[in-house]
Amino acid sequence: MIYFMKKYIRRFVNVRKAKKFLLPFFIAFGWFIMTLLPMLVVLLFNRNFDFNSTLGNLLALWTNLFGLILIIIHYKGDAYYLPFAKKRMLQHYGKGFLFGSLFFAITWLFIFALRGFSVHFVFAFSGIPVLCLFLVGFIFQSMFEELVCRGYIMGYWLKRQKLLTACLANTIFFTLMHGSNSGFNVSAFLGIFLFGIFMSEIRLITGSIWFCGAFHAAWNFAEGNLFGVSVSGSSDLGMILKSTNTGLSPFITGGTFGVEASWLTIGLYLALGFWVLNRLQKQKGKLYGTTVADF
């Protein structure tokens, strides 16, 4: 029976090609698993540790530094997997952080103007040190996610001159990694997917990952800590404002998943994606210092 099943599968599926396609997904998943090791160590010493507490959220963010260091050491010298361009590094990172913060603020303001949020001011000077720790934590977490998706997975296929596969493969993986988050639905899928496509385009047009990591970090930090909205399904961490859904349609507010699932955000990423795509078309064949045949 097993023999005939294998024969049937091989008839319709090229097993070798399937393994080659799935390999980077398994490796990327492995990198994410590596970031859980420090948390497992914590559980060994304290089985009742609350990962939903402020300390728990900080730990979840900062453990990404462990994975970030490991992946940089492992792929050292490979610019496809580690696209850290040295030219205009601070400029790209600064722009990414500015635009990430700005675009989130604009989206939030539209939702607030439509009375989607009830807002409370909760800032306290005593919380500034913790706020700074969250900022650095989001910088680590976002850069690690970008390095695995827009770095490793995307670089794996760019090396093989498969630009479309590079963009879609890393974006699908990135989206699926958010699939278990609270409130994940079709709108959340579209928002995360379009964000991944946008980040992929940015990597191509800049030749680096600095802008991507900064934009990602700024969006998450502004969403969670500055404006107090749920970050991709996780609990809000508001330390400046607390934004509570008023019951307005989740198509506008994003519901329990957060602003990423709002159709205002989906529209924003669609517009940004098409704008960057138009710019990419103008530099066809000169992407990331290599010729991409199938663009």
C-alpha cells in the first residue's frame, strides 16, 4: 500500500523540487525556534513565569537578539542573506523609522476620526526607562523577523534568480507565522501579506534591509507602546495612550488583531506597494546588484 502511495505521489509531484522549495521554510522556522531557547531556560527556573506581564513581553522581544546574533554569525559574509548595506546605513534606518511611525500615526488618526477608538492618556515619567526597553526590544524583534524573511528566505531565492518566488515565498512564510495570533482572519491575512510584499519591494529597491527593519520596528512600537493598540493580536502595551475599540466595524478598526487588519491599512499598503512597484519597473535588471531574468 505504501509503495503504491509513493508511486502515485511521485507521478504527480516532483519530490526533489518539492524538498528544494520547502527547505528554506524549515530552516527559517528553525531560526524562530532558536529564539525560544532563552524562554525555555526561564521556565526551567520558574514554571509560573507570566509571559503576559510587562517583564514577560520584554523578554519575548529581547530574546530575538539571541536569534539575531546567531543568524548573523552563521551567514557572515553572505550579502544575499545579510543585506546590511554599509552605504547610507543610518539614512536608510532613520527614514524607515520616520515613515513607519508616520504611516501608523496617519492610519490611527483616520480610525480615531471615525470614532473607532476611545482614547485615554496614561503616560507617567516613571515609565520612561521601561518605554526605552520596549523600543530597543522592538528593534531587535523586527530586525530578526526581517532578517529571516526578507533576508534569508528572500536571499535564498534571489541567489537562484527567482525574484517572484523570493517575494512570494518570504511573504507567505511571514504571514503564516502570524496565523496563530489572536483575532487572525481574512483581513489580518491581507494586511500582513501586503506588508510583507511592501517590505520585499523595499529590500529590492534599496538593496538592503535597514529601511525594512526600521519601518517594522517603528510601526510595532508606535502601535503597541505609543498608541496602545493590539500588535498583531498580542495584548496592547500602551504607555502613552490607551486606545480601546468602541465597537465600530472591525473592517475599520482591525478588531482584536490590531490596525494591521483594518481595511484602511490594507488600502495604504496596496497604494505603497503599487508605487514602489512602479519604481522597480524603472530599474528592471538592476535589482540588488544583480540581473534578475524573470522580473
